[in-house]
Amino acid sequence: ARLVVLVSGAGSNLAALLAAHDVPAYGARVVGVVSDRPGIRGLELAQDAGIPTAVVSLKEFPDRAAWDEALTEAVAVFSPDYVVAAGFMKLVGAPFHARFGGRMLNTHPALLPSFPGAHGVRDALAYGVKVSGCSVIVVDEGVDSGPIVAQVPVVVEDADDEASLHERIKVAERALLVDVVGRVAREGLVVEGRRARIGR
Ligand code: GRF
């Protein structure tokens, strides 16, 4: 299966996918990496791996709708079977959903539906939960509200701050994302209402 990965930052999830995709049996290949900002580590990782990249910055477009169209087009040129948002910090709009709906996965550093949004780790810690974790979901029109494909728990330690908890969550997150993306690529993805499952 052909994958396009969307990134906005460090790209450690992308790095994990790039490490996995070299093995043919993995069943998925990253064929393009698209970012909403230039100069980030995620783009460098892609370039070092010889993967084509594209940058679609919101500030270069007159409005959000024009950016949405451009982002959709930038991803579509790679003809992906699946799109994986791996630390992509923007919501995609209607044209993107029309084109890639039901075949776009996102990873989130909390156990959804708790603590959606940009600060899932901080919010879980502030709430005082003793277990958090990570979720891979199918992207829908809402904020981290799509059907859940898989989750892994991570225990919160008394001494944790946001950085230490996020670091442990990211270890679990990378493993989960690599596992789920490979299985989805090999076995397919079925979404029935709120329920998502790997298979045909
Ligand atoms: C991940 O925890 C992702 O879920 C999030 O931000 C982090 C991105 O990490 N929202 P990276 O860019 O893949 O290293």
C-alpha cells in the first residue's frame, strides 16, 4: 500500500514508519511526506530517506479553503492508498475528507475520547488520571473524534511531568502506529458507524 505521511514537527513517528517500510513484508511504503511548515526535522528525515516531500504553508494562501485545496492536491499527486497524520497539528478540511475520508489515520497521545486536541498529554496530567496512553483513529470531520482503531495504555507515574509522560507515550505510540499501519495496509480497514476494525 502507498502511504503519504503528514507531519508538523520532530517526525519520530515518521522515522518509525520509515524504519518499518524497508521490509517488503511490511506491506506499506511511504511514498511522500507533506508538511504544513518548512524547516522541520520531519522533512529532513524524509529527504535523508530519499522520500519526496512537499510543504503547504497556510500563510502562503489567501484563506483556509485555498490551503485545503492545495494540501489535498499535494497529497493526491502521490496517489496514496492511505494517509497517516503523524504529529500533524492542523485539521484538514472538506476537500481532504472528500478525497481521503475513511483512509486517513491519526495518532493521538491520549486514550480518546478523553483529552482530544493539541495538548492531550498536558490535559491528562492536569486531570490527574493514573493511566493514559495513545490512540490510532480514523480521521473524521471533528477534533480527534473519529472511530478508534487501536489503543495502548501507559501508566502515569507520580513524578511525571508533561515531557516525561509524553516521552513514554511516544515510545508506545510509535510501536502502535507502525503495527496498525502495517496491518491496515495488508488487511484493509472497515469502518461501520463508530466502529473501526482491521480487515476486509
Ligand atoms: C505525537 O505524540 C503525536 O501524537 C502528537 O505530537 C507528537 C508528534 O511527534 N500530537 P513526532 O513529530 O512524530 O515526533
